[in-house]
Amino acid sequence: MEIRTIFHKRLREIQEDILAMGSMVSKAILRSIEALKNRDLTLAKQIIEDDQKIDHKRFEIEEKCIELIATQQPMAGDLRIIVAVLNIIVELERIGDYAEGIAKITIMIGDEPPLKPLIDIPRMADKTVDMLARSLDAFIKRDAVSAKQIALEDDVIDELYNQVFRELLIFMMEDPRTVTRATRLIWVAHDLERSADRVTNICERVVYAVTGKMEEIGGSKY
């Protein structure tokens, strides 16, 4: 088989692996919020355990990329794509770590009575997962325009985070006995806000893969 044909075949396999990893991460985020809402400690423990699978997937993709560079001698444009992959899987792994963190907070909360109905936190999770799926689709399609638009949607997550923070701060000010419970929910919201920042970083890598230019979109945070 011709070298270029082999290269593109293996690159397609790597891209399929990225989508699989993205699905694992999205599932982890949504399940972590489900565990929090339902005080499901069994599910929370399962999320923590499953984080190892996400880590393993990252290392598996990393090894494939290194092998591809070593054996196929990719040209500049192809090399950019592989470099983007190596960065994207790090961001995905870190989002998985945030899901694990939320699961650990759920275990800390245990059977404490809910401080307030969870409305904006699940919205943050749903929006983040939606942005993540579309950012990976933009990478597969090499769609830099969509990637930039998705990154700007991080403002929605920031607004929701600020709203959650303000509401919980009021709880703490009005009743100091709620401080611990409120603080833990702020941690959850912060993990989701950081997850969305990671999606923005993925979008920036999509732009780099397509254009060869490294640029920060919408003041993203690393």
C-alpha cells in the first residue's frame, strides 16, 4: 500500500479514537451531574473508577500519533493535524478529570439535604457537552469557522457560572450554616466552567490544524 494511503488510513483511525474519547468524556460529565442530583454515590464511585479508561485512551492515541510521525514522515500540513490531536487529547483527559472531581464532591456531600434545586449547574453541563461534541466535529471536518463560533459560546457558560456563584453567595451570607454545602456546589460549577474553557482550547487547536496559526479566541484560559 502506498505510504500516503497508509498515512491517511491511520489518521482516520486516530480521528475515530478521538471521537470515542470525546464520547467517554461527555458521558462522564453528564453522569457526574446525574450522580450529584440523585445523590447516587454508587454512580459517583463508578465515574471515578472509569476515569482510568479515559486516561488509557489518551495514552493509546498518543502512542499511535508518535508511531505515525516516526514511520510515515508526515508533511507540514499533516504534521499540524497530528500536533493538534496530541493537544486535543490532553484537553479531553482534563475534562474527564473535572468529571471525576465532581463525582468526588458528590461523595463528600453524601446524604446531606440539597441546598437548592439544581437548575443552572445541569445547564452548564449540557451546554459544555454540546460545545464539546461540535468542537470535535469541527476538527473532523477541518471547519475553522465553526470552531471559532463554538469557542465564543464559552461566554454562556461564564454567565451561568457567575449566576450560580451569586446565588450561592447569597445563601452563605443569609445563613452561615450553608457555607460548606454552598462551597461544594461552587466547586462543581467551577469544574464545569473550566471544562468549557478546555473546549475553547480544543477549538483553538482546530483553527491551528486548518490555518497553521496559533491564536487565542475570546480570551480563553489555560
